[in-house]
Amino acid sequence: MQKAIFTLMERCVACKSCEIACAVAHSKSGKVATAQFEEPLPRSRVRITSAGAYSFASRCVHCEEAACIAACPTGAMHREGRTGVVAVDEDLCIGCWMCVVTCPFGAVTADPGTAKALKCDLCAARGAAGLGPACVDACPTGAMVYATPDELAGMRRFATAMASVGVVDGVEESVALWRNLKGGRSI
Amino acid sequence: MSDLVIVGNGPAAVAAIERFRSLDSRSRVTLVSKEEVPFYSPCPLAEYVEGSVARERLFLRPASFYDDHGVEFLAGATAVGLDRGALVISRAGAVRSIAWHKLLVATGAVAARPPIEGLEGTAGVFALKTLSDAEGIIALSQRARRAVVIGSGFIGLEAAQALRRLGLDVTLIEALDQVLPQMLDVDLAEIVRSRLEANGVKVLCSALVRAIESEHGAVRAVRLDTGVIAADLVVIATGVRPDLRWLAGSGIATDQGILVDASMATSVPGVWAAGDVAQAPAWDGRHRLIPTWPNAVSMGSIAGVSMAGGDTRHGGTDIVNVVRVFGMAVASFGERGNGESHDFAGAGARRRVLIRDGRISNGQFIGDISGSGALLEMMRKGVDVSRLGDKIARPGVGPAWSMPRPPKPGRHAA
Ligand SMILES: Cc1cc2nc3c(=O)[nH]c(=O)nc-3n(C[C@H](O)[C@H](O)[C@H](O)COP(=O)(O)OP(=O)(O)OC[C@H]3O[C@@H](n4cnc5c(N)ncnc54)[C@H](O)[C@@H]3O)c2cc1C
Ligand code: SF4
Ligand code: SF4
């Protein structure tokens, strides 16, 4: 089963580490020190948004019935056969912004610099190198989890068990513990 | 005899074929298309005219699409009549009928022809609706110097912009007192007008075209109430409407378009309709004619499932439009003029969201259109946003509020 990014909204402290990591991961140099001087400036595909007392990293959830694909009149917005990731083919994109106005999650950015649609590609380039999404790795509070739905369910069961025997308190701590047990940041 | 006959070859027809074939690989399918070319996207036609999109990019499926999907493709065949069991087509001057068991009408719309004296039969007057329209404009634009675009909807704006970029002298004429009358309130439309003028397009609002003047059969000028504008190329962009004449006598119920239910079924059993030709239940339950690409694709998909015997309903079509005016994004959804308006003004951005009975009824965005899809989703769902006040128009507010509510912070079990 495909991995997805799951959000634990209650953990997000709106520090924007994910936004920076995303922009850097999609920059030419791939390094924070130089990415900030690139032209055009690399842009983040996740955006911290707030809803009352909460904030969270809003980005593409790679819908099964993707409104953006149905709306794209050039074939640029498509689903990658192998990974199921919804992605933009920049050569085909004409910047008509149909995807921006139809995505129910506000997950596509109209990039004025390139006039191409900009969205989360689940860090395809990092994936090729065996790494998980940059935003997940950068989040200092573990507000995002990169896992398959099965792994997430397992994690939830583990968390409930841990909480019930009083080892840890609530989901946040158990996610951290689960991560440590798994020995990696992106699970 | 074909099990399924599809009339039309646009996105509604193609989405229907793809969905139908995923469920039914056996039925015999025939597609009848007025145009000779395979399926193409009309949306980048202005970009094709200005030269930024190559011709082959308009064709969104491989040449083998019809064969791959087991579809007999009758190109250059126009449907001219319909009755129970037989579709009458005209192809290369010959008229014949095709027996059908199931039928999908996906003929789209045609460019409206306003009653202007001298319009018909004058060379150099085009719509921007089909590939052949675009090719006519491209051919003439190489020697034309002065263009007039009649109508300032999004297609008129795209045409004006493309012709300007080709170096023509362009005048845009609008009968109402503002540009983009369907999409924007008059004050926001002023921003668009300034943008057009700053880029060299002359804009005349509240101007009525009386006649097209010609010389040796070719356009020479456009005559208004207030004067005459010399022109050697004219684009008519006064909207689109379905052409339903060939359905007379078929018994199919029509209004402005073909009336369909949420499964895309028409009033006649065995006949479905989808796309610009269909008047389907919209997000608010009212039957509306909303000619957009996303609606054509979603209606076509639903029709494909229905025709294969599946049971599925469309969630309601949407009014969503977006256009770029010399690089500035302009978007809108819903119906304007109905509710209390909440505004946001920022650097290079104006956003307006209308609230009626606590719910979003309309959105208008210039410069920063981010998150507009999330606000549209909230309108569809009828989310109560009254407590947000003016914040609703701020960039970045939409996505968060369209998400499910998170649990309260603090102690809780996983
Ligand atoms: C210049 C331009 C720009 C656009 N930009 C956008 C945009 O940015 N966003 C957006 O949402 N929408 C846009 N649209 C609208 C969008 O293209 C249409 O809503 C969409 O193509 C409708 O699809 P359809 O399948 O219903 O009909 P169409 O695409 O119109 O296809 C109709 C088909 O039916 C065939 N046909 C018609 N009559 C007959 C007949 N009697 N017999 C046989 N065949 C027949 C035609 O040849 C054609 O193949 C644009 C349109 C134009 C012209
Ligand atoms: S961009 Fe939006 S509509 Fe498209 S897959 Fe992502 S969340 Fe879904
Ligand atoms: S902006 Fe690009 S990806 Fe988005 S709908 Fe238009 S062509 Fe497709």
C-alpha cells in the first residue's frame, strides 16, 4: 500500500520548518544556505494555515478522485502510474489555474514566477534516493507522519496500548516513542 | 447497429468513453464527430493562437485512443436528426441513419452569433471556439494590423491578449458597463480594465456594435453607436450556447440545454447527455447550464457509469472561472451580487467573498487566487462561516476551515 502524509494537527506549533524544508528540497542547490538566493526563489508547496486555535501544514493529499486532474485541460496534472502521486508535468502546464480554483484543499499554488502550477509531489526526487518527504523530516514536533494507512493504524493501536498501561501520555508521545523504536524519522 | 452511439468528441465524450470502457468491454461503440480532427482541448486555443502552445499539444490522447477503446470513430460526421432508434448523420454530403440502443449527446456548445448587420458571410470575422477558428485567426493575423474583439468574457479577454501579443492593434468592445460581467463586480472589473489598457488593449464599455462593414467581402470596420473602428480582423466572443435544432422532434426535454438528472439521463429512456450541452443539477440543486471543462469531464464520467448500467449521481456542477490577464490571475465562483461582501486588499491582490445566510455564495479574486478552491468547497458544503467576518477573504483562510475539525488540545487517547 502507498504511504501518505498524515497530520496530527494538535502538535503543530506553526513554526514553518516544513515550509522552509519544502522550498529547499525543491530548490536547484538543495541547500538552505544557497537556496534563499536562487532566482526564481524556490517556493514551498506546503503552507501553514490556521483554523481558530489550531494550525496545520496544508498540502496536497493526493486524492483518489482528484478534482485537479479532472479540471486540467492540458493533461499536465496527472497521476504517476507507479506511485499514485498526483503531479504536474511542467512542460504541459500552461498556468491556466483551473487546478488552483478546483482543489478543495487549496493545495495548488499559482506560481507567478514560472506561471506553472506548484504542488506537493511527495518529494519524488528524495524518494528516488530512498528518503521520505522533506517536510515530515523537518517537523520538530512530529506533527506529520509518513506511513501507509496500515502502519498508521498499527501506530494508533500501539499508542492506545502504551497509554493504557501508562507508559506514555497521549498520541504525541507515543508517536515519538514509536518512531524511536523504529529507529528513523520518516516511518 | 451499435450498442452505444456517442455524438460529439470533446472532453465529455472522452471521459464517458473511458469510464464506460472500464466497466463494459463488450458493447459496440460508435462515435460521431462533426470535426475531422481527433479529440482536442479548446482551452489552450488562445495560447495556440499566440504561439506559446504548439498544435500537437492540443491533442490530449494518443492517435490510437479510439482503437484502444474499441470505438468506431466517424470523423466529419454531423448529427442532423434523431428519433427513437435512429440517429441521422450527414457525412461528406451523404445522409444516412445509424441504429442505436443507447445514445450519449455530448455536442458541446457553439459560439453565439449576435444579430449584427453584416456579420454573416464576411471574411475575417471569427469566433474562438474550435481549432479551425483558431487556425483562421492565425492565418489572418500574419497580415492583419487592427483587430476588434466583441465581448469581454474570459474568451474575449484571452483573444484580445493573444492578438496583442502578436503585435496587433486591439480594441475590446463590451455592451455592458464593465469587463468580465459574469465574473466580477464593477469595482474589481476596473482593475482588470486598467491591466488591459496598461498592456495596450483599448477597452470600450457600454458600446453597442451596430454593423460589420466590409469591402470585397472582407471586414473593413466595425460600426458602433458612437463611431467607426477600422478593423481587418474581428473576433466575436459573446458567449456560447448549445445548438439543439437537430433534436427537434426527438421528444428530449430541453430548456436552454438538454435537461438531465444527476445520473445524466434525459427525459427519453436510453438517451444521456453531458458537457456544455447539458443542463444538469448544480451545487444548489437548480438545473443550470455551466459550460466549463471540469463540469464536462465530471458529467461525462457520470454518464459513462450510468450507460454501463451503474448507479451513480453527480454531486452538482459548479460555476468556476479563471482567466489570466497579462499574467494577472482572475478567478471567481458562484453567483455574484447576492450577499454581504467581505473584502481583502493586499499587495497586488484583491479578494472578495460574499456571505449569505452565514454561507459563502460567491468568491472573486484578483492577483492572489490561492485557496479559492477550498472556499468553493465550503460553499458547496454550506459551511457556516458567519463568525469569521472579514477574515474569510484573507489568503490562507480557506484550506484550514474546509478541513474536519481537530480534537481539542490536551489529554486524549489516541
Ligand atoms: C478558447 C476557449 C478557452 C476555454 N478555456 C476554458 C478554461 O480555461 N476553463 C474551463 O473550464 N473551460 C474553458 N473552456 C470551455 C471548455 O473548453 C468547454 O466547457 C468544454 O470543452 C466542453 O466540453 P464538451 O465535451 O461538452 O464539448 P466540446 O468540447 O465543445 O465538444 C463538442 C464536440 O461535439 C462535436 N459536435 C458538435 N455538434 C455536433 C453534431 N451535430 N454532430 C456531431 N458532432 C458534433 C464537436 O465537433 C466537438 O467534437 C474554453 C473554451 C474555449 C473555446
Ligand atoms: S491537488 Fe487538491 S484535488 Fe489534486 S490531488 Fe491534491 S488535494 Fe486532491
Ligand atoms: S495550471 Fe497547469 S496543471 Fe493546473 S489545470 Fe492548468 S494546465 Fe493543468
